[in-house]
Amino acid sequence: MKYGFAIDTLQLQENTIQSGQFLADILLGQQLDYPSIEKLVANMEDVFDVRHLRVGKPYTILSKPGAEQPLYMVYEPNDYEYVVFELSGDYKVERKERVVETQQGSVAGKLESSLWNAIVGQGLSYELAAKMEGALQWSIDFHHLQKNDEFKLVFDREFIDGEEVGIGAVHAAYYKTGENEYHAIYYKSEDGAHEGYYDLEGRPMKRGFLKSPVKYSRISSYYNLNRFHPILKRRRPHYGTDYAAPYGTPIYAVGDGVVTRASYTKGNGNFVKIKHDKTYETQYLHMQKFAKGISVGTHVKQGQVIGYVGSTGLATGPHVCFRFWKDGKQVNHLNMKFPPAKPLPDSELSQFGLQRDRYMELLINAKPNKVASEETDEATGADNP
């Protein structure tokens, strides 16, 4: 069985979408006429946008052996779903989800160069690095990781038909840098009123502000009141922190708030300014463009995309200059410390404690990914015990 069909009774033609190829090109090549294609397109409404065919994505033509015209076409936009086009009769179009099985896994590692390398180097998806960053983003400055930092994770691995296709939820995370240790335990109360990552005492990991407005970037220039400006060629205070990243990298609001400026100036380029409360404001400079819907008066949530990295204004390359205000004065946000959020209510702490203890045992026993260890042993000629 595949795609819901007994495929041993059918003939399959497997291919991928080519550059410049449209659905009509494929179907005309399968002996469908234009009236039939028009019926099919009409039935796609609210099911699949034909403009979303992507180069390199697989599709399969299913036919009865010896038949001139096929029965179905199946397009796979991703690992988790597929679209079935009926090429005769009612010309129905259906979008179907595959059955996903999850298995809980764990991993441990130590940084040699970067978190990405430490995870991908173990044969795991970069997606796991991103989800780990999401769990600890309020506590760890991922732009200042150090060699020999340690991490452990408990997470879901997703399988379809026995093949691993992705990473699911991260249930627990541990990170040690220097003498500091951080834990994040995911918890959701039965009534759904409390949900998110919590530390070992049941305090929410979510703080007032994210540590950074961009992911997968590096700090290229720090807050410096005596910086030599690379374009103006003179000493000029730098009241922000520059995060270098490729053009088009999403820029996130570091906290909930209201957009008070979304405009352009010669120095700042495209920029957005957000008022978070009576005390704090943030500003994001040199954007390539604003995100859809971002304008003065827009309410934004923490982690919402507000724009994309560019080099507009006085900028030598793609980056975002991030500025932070406290009581109307620009300050170095890297030195700011914010009060912890309120812990879970007493009524939830018992249930949270049970879940925390279960995940802590899994974290303590987490080991480096076995596949990576076996590959290393084979490469070095080491014997497995």
C-alpha cells in the first residue's frame, strides 16, 4: 500500500518537478486535455494552490498497466502530507496527512566549534538545534557560546513508515557554560492555563525579553560609546549591538509591545521601533524590508517576525543594529538583568514535580547519538565493547 492504493496492481512513474514546469505541462504529457485540466483546477480551491508546486519536489503518476490515460497523480509537498489528483471521473483533489509515529529520544554533547556542528555532527537535524535554542532563548545568549559547553536534550523523533522524517517537541533541555547550569522542562497543565518551559523550581523560562532579535547570527559590533564609525571615518558613540546575518534573515520582536515607528531615514535605513511598556523600548535598524502587517500602531508578540536583515542606511553589510531603551535612555541590553517571572501556582507544583523528575532522569542518562559514535569508531578503527 502507498498513498492509500494497492500499488502492486498499478504502474508507477516517479519524477520530480522541473524548473519552469507547471501542472498543466505534466498533465498534457499524460494525455489529459484542457477541459479535464480545468475541471481539476476548479476542484483544487481550498485544497491546494497550483502555484505552490516546487522545483525538486516528487510526484508520482499511477496508471493501470497498458492504459493510455493515468488514474491519479500524487504530489508530495513535504514528508508529512501528499495531494492526490484524480485524473478521470469527478477529478477530485484531496490533501492527505501521513500517519506520524513518535519515539522519545535523548542526546548529549559538548561544543568544539558551534552548537550546530555539535548536533549535526551527531547525525541529527539542525532543526533540533533550533528547538533547543527556542527552549533556552531567555536564559542563554547563543552568540556567546564557549568551547566545552555541554548540553543534553530529551525530544521526540518523528517517523513515517519506519523512516525518520523530522524532530518533534523538545521536552527537556540542559545546558552548562562555565560554572552556570540551565534547565528547561516543558509542562502543560490539564486545563491548559499554564504551558511552556519552566526551570527546576517551576518558574517560567520566558522572561520579559529575548536575548537576541535574530537567530543563527554573530555579533559584529558591540555597544561602544567611543566606536570608530566604518563609513563616517570618525569617532561616534554606538548605542546598539550589531548582529551580522545573511540578507533576508528574519528579525524578531524581543518582547510584546506596540510599533511606534516603521519608517526610513538616511542613517537608520528601514527601521522599526517598539514600545514595550512605560520603561522599555527597542529599535531594529537597517532592515531590508518590513514584515507584512508591520506599521505604526501594530501590536506585536514576543518572537513575531517584524522585518528582514538588510543593509539600508549607513551600513557596510547585512546586519541589524539592535538598540534598547530604559526610561528613555539607550543602554547596553547585554548587561541588563530582568526579574524572574512568577512560578507555577502551588496547585500545579506537585504535578510539575513528577514530570520534572521523570525528564531529569532521562537528561542525566542522556548519551551522545549512537549512530555518530559508531561512525566515529569505524573511521578510527576503534573496537566497540
